[in-house]
Amino acid sequence: MSKSFDDLLSRLKEIPTKKVAVAVAQDEPVLEAIKKASEMNIAQAILVGDKKEIQEIAKKIDLDLSNYEIMDVKDPKKATLEAVKLVSSGHADMLMKGLVDTATFLRSVLNKEVGLRTGKLMSHVAVFEIEGWERLFFLTDVAFNTYPELKDKVGIINNAVSVAHACGIDVPKVASVCPVEVVNPGMPSTLDAALLGKMSDRGQLKGCIVDGPFALDNAISEEAAHHKGVTGPVAGKADILLLPTIETGNVMYKTLTYFAKSKNGGILVGTSAPVILTSRADSFETKVNSIALAALVAAKNK
């Protein structure tokens, strides 16, 4: 069972090196992350974008391009679509966003002819290693789905569970996080949480244990759960935190990023191959960690 990003990196040594297609690769922070990922044998890359600009950045950051395949496509829309094609055709195992706006990037991901659609719900999974805690936390959805309904939450859980499995957690414990740990008819998130817990009891959610509702404290802390009399196999032991809305998820993500000593990475799943959708505000380390996560999920998909 992986408890840190170091553990995840160790798992990567056991699998063949994966290949990432970078859409509009003339982005310095992304190329720096690609360089580090290559040095650590996390992944090799195919760089799709303006070759001249890629070469200029490579010279600046001392990146030896002789180790990389470059596709010279200057138009960002065309470059993004070409990167997606590399993944959908099997020439690359995962996709990474470079210097292209998110809307354009996602339109290519969802392209009906060459995109990465599977018919499943797409969702974002963020993985955190937090100082003082002896396990990884999987937060979802913090970046993609805004106000998921019950059926959406089933898909979000399934996606997060697949990431947890790829990280070596065989039966992840999923907590539906709400404002309170009791069912309140005036709080729809608590009703969804109770229904998801019952679906888990009936075997409708595979490869995990789901329970709720939980307040955040009694989802992650056994002491808090005991103090409030909250019991069950998930109480205080959650691996996956299912957040009720994007507001809750995004604020929690940024709170952990800026106020806690933590490491994190995140990917978009529910696609035929993992998608690395980092923000320009994300740290260098987060970008490298996200590539590592995508590589593990790609290996699991194989």
C-alpha cells in the first residue's frame, strides 16, 4: 500500500516506462516537468507544438531534445488534436496539457472521431501526501464536475477508486464528506451520502467501501469519529474524500496546497487514457507528481 509519493515512484520502477503526448509543448514549466520525469524514468514524451519555440525553451532549460520526438504543428488547435490522436491511436499512453487554454484542450479530448471518450463520466482526482498523516488522500472532484447529482457521484467514486487501485490501495475507503455526519433532509449532500452508503452495502459500488455522511473531521480522524460516536469501517480511516460540490473541493484543494506542508498531483480520468490537466499556478513538483500518477493509471489500464 502506497503511503507517499516516494512509494508511488517506487511502484513505477516495476512497470515499463510510459509515453506522454504533450499538447502545445512550448511551455517552459511543462517542459521542465517533462525533463525531470524523463530523468527519473517516470515517462518519455512526444512534444507536439511549435518546434522553433520548443527548441528555444529547451536551450534555456538545458533540455536535450535528441531524446524526444517532436511534431512541428504551430496552430494550437491542430497541435492539441494531433496530441490527442497520438494517445487514442496507442502511440502514447497519456496526454498532457501545455500552452493551450483548457476549453480548446478539452474539446480535443472530447472529439467524437479521435478523442478519448469512453461513455463514462469524466472527473478529476487529486492525490495529497500531507505531513503528519500516514496515508495518501484522494480528493474528488475538485476541478471538473460542478454540482454532481447522485448518478454523477457514482461515476466520480468509480474513477477515484480506479486511481487508488493503481496506487496500490486494494480496497479504498470512501467517505462522502458533508457539513454534518447525520442525514438531514434539508441538506441534499447528506441524502446522497446515505444512498451511496446503501449502494455500497448492496454491492453496487465495486472495489471499495463507501459510507456517509461524514463531517470532514470524523472522516479522517479516528479520534474525532470516536468522540462523536461515528462508527463503521470508513469512520476516521477514509482514503478517498468525495466532496459534495466543486466549491468545497476546490477550496479544500487550495487550502491543503497553500496552508499545509503537502505534496500533490492530479489527473483527469473517465477517459480512455489518463489526462494531465495541471494549472499554470501548480508547482513544478505537482506537475511531475501528476505525470507519475498518470503513468501508474496508464499501466493499470493496460
